[in-house]
Amino acid sequence: MPTGTFFRFVLPSLVAMALFIALPIGSVTVQSLFVQHEKVLVTVETCGPFNCTEETRVDAAATAALKEAEPLGRFAGLATYFNRNHLASDEVRAILADNDGPADIARRLYNLPFYKALAFTLAYTFVVTPAGMLLGFTIALAVNAIPKLLKGPVIFFSLLPLIVTPLIGSLVLYWMLNADGILGATLQRVFDDPDLSIAASPALTWLALMFYGTWSMAPFSFVVFYAGLQSVPSDTLESAMIDGASRLDRVRFVVLPHLAPLVTFVALVQIMDNFRVFEPIVGFAAEAHATSLSWAIFNDLRGQSDQLFGSAAATSVLTVLGVVVLLMPVLVRAWGEHRRKAA
């Protein structure tokens, strides 16, 4: 293909990537280097018939003028990245200098806001991603094997988590698991503990969030894997059956190798989705026991007057870097497989 033709072919994609990917990431990165202006305070003296009192007030006009002069805020460089609400470099050095055991170090790091959010985000990603893929693949195998008459209803019910809005779905499950809900009351009877509640137990909160995540992520894996199963060569499967391969062996040695590119694709999408977990935490009101990086961004921006744009931007940049780090092993493996096939 001539160079000019190739350039004209990819130009729309390059423009779209620049406008909707590179430009937003660049603007967020720039914003992360600034912090909000401090409010200008003035002392006002009020005198009455008997005495005078001093009162400190916010000078609204001076504060507004400062924001107008420097709309991005006050330049802070990389200071936001290393403060206590993010990487907490000073606190981490102090923790490591104490030479405590691994358990104590982990506990003290977990008390820092960023590392608490990172811990749940990573745990959620590494549990929900394989669990959702495995559940989706299992459903795809089951639907592919049932009679055609039943496939329509089964597929419809399997796709319900995609139809329900994530926030609404998490709210419904939270109400069901609440002490007054059907599942929560059942658990209290089973374990004979009237005080058993997900709101009071960090472990139960994490389990409930990961259960919801697996339930909500499985349909996407199911759709992709079910479509891939339709392209598995029937003659290869028949040959394996003639050779005496069991159903498990056919899945392991025929189906999975054929679906390997789809597994890589689903893993990439699921990792990116799960790393930005947010709706379940809000739906379960779980911020006391579980916070994520996305929730930290939301928490910085939900103030009516003091919105911490620089802090939210720094967390956003760190989130993007975290996604890149998690995707690198999958991308490197996919690139290696592509080179081997090309050779």
C-alpha cells in the first residue's frame, strides 16, 4: 500500500485517538501538577458599646480574583503525587525504617488512603477477572450444549446483568444482603448470628462486592466465548471424539487453544473494567471497608465548594499507570504469540 494511501486511511483514527485519548490524558496530567488556591483570609474587627472582637473571614473577592488569575491553581509540581493522600513517600519511608514484620508493614500501609484504595482495587481485579471469565466460559459451554428450544430463554437470563444498570444492580443486591433483606436474614438464621451484617464486617463487604463483580462481568465473557464456540471446527471435535477424548479433554485441547485470542481480548477488557471499580462501592455504601482508586477520584470531586481537582487528577494519572502495568504481561504474551505465528 502506498504511504499516502495508508496515511489517509489511518488519519481519522489518529485524529480520534488524539482528541479522545491523548488530549484528555495530557490535560489531566497537567492539572495534576497544580493544587487549589488557599482561601484568602482577612481579620475583621467589630466594635460594640463595651468591647471590640476580631473575626476571621474568607475574602471572597480576593479568593475569586486569585482563581481567575490562575485558573489551574497554584503550581506544586509532583508534590501532590507524594503527599499523604497519594504515594505518601514520607510515611512509607518511616514505616519501612521501623523494620516491622511484613504483616505490620501491610497493616500500616493499609491505613494510608491511597494504599487502602489500591489494595481493594487490585484484590477486586485479580479475583473478579478470572472468576467472571470462568463463569462466562462455563455458561457458554452449557448454552452451546443445550437444545435450541431452550437457548433463547437461557441466553436472555444470562444477559440480565448487562441489561441492569450497574449502580441499580449493586443497590438491589445490597438490599437483599442487608439484615432486613431475604439473603441477609437467611444468612443470620444459617449462622445463628442475629448481628451478622455486611455493613459491620469488612470481610463480608469484600466478598459481597466481588460476588457482585463476578455476576456483572460474566455476561460479557459469555457473549464473546459463545460467539467463539460457534467457530470451533466441528471436524476437529469429531476426530477428538473418535479418538476417545472426553468432554473435558476436548475443551482443554481443542476448544481452549482455538479460543486463546478471545481469552486474551476478554482478559484485557475485564482488567481495565475491574480496575476502575466504582458503582458497587457506592451501591453498597462500602467506603468504610472498601475504597477504590475511582472512588478516591469521586471523593475528591464531590465537594460543593472545595473540589480537589489536582488531587483527583493525580489519582487519575496513577490509575492509568496502574492499568498499563497490569496490561503489560497480557500484551507482551499476545505479541509473543503473534510473532511466533508470523514466523
